Amino acid sequence: MLAFTNAKEKTSPTIIGAGCKLTGDIKTEHTVQIHGHVVGNIMADTVIIGRGGKVIGKIVANDLFLHGSLDGPATVNTANVFSNAQMTGVLSYYTLNITGNTGLECKLAKRKDKKNE
């Protein structure tokens, strides 16, 4: 089923589908779902890297849901890392949730700066 948005809808997610490769930065105030391969930085409210999804670059977001692979630093408020997820780099967070066996080879850094700045 295809979903389309109209000019009145301002919250549609950005989706990079499986088999798609994007080179470049993504900046949005909404959700980004990665099921393909992105080489670039992502700045969004929520970033979801699905199983099979891969990001090489920096992520800045309120919420990160990591099921796939991230090669690069991430600065988030809440990080949700699921089984089979892989990450290298530095993960800076206020809240960290880890589920199952993950392939984290990153430095974990609990953020101490003010949350609303």
C-alpha cells in the first residue's frame, strides 16, 4: 500500500528503502527510517535504522532506534539498541536502553549537559 501526503500534512517520515543507497546529509524535524545504506550525516527528531540498514556518518536526534549498523558518532537524548545492532564510534545519550546481544564496539558517553539546550 502506498501512502501519499498532501500540503497540509507536515509530519511524513523520510524513508530510505532496502536496496537504496544515499550519499548526502539528511536534515528534518521529523522521523527518518533507514532500511538501505546512507553515507552522510543525519539530523532529525527520530532516527530508526532498521535491520539491514546501515549509516556511515554522524547522527544527532532526540531518539535513536538502532536495529542495523551505525559507523559514526551519535548524540541523542534516548538511545534504543536492539539485538543484532552494530555500532562503532561514540554514543552520547541521556537514556540508554539495550535489548539482547548487540555488536557495540563504541564508546558510551552519558551526557551531562542540560537536556533542553
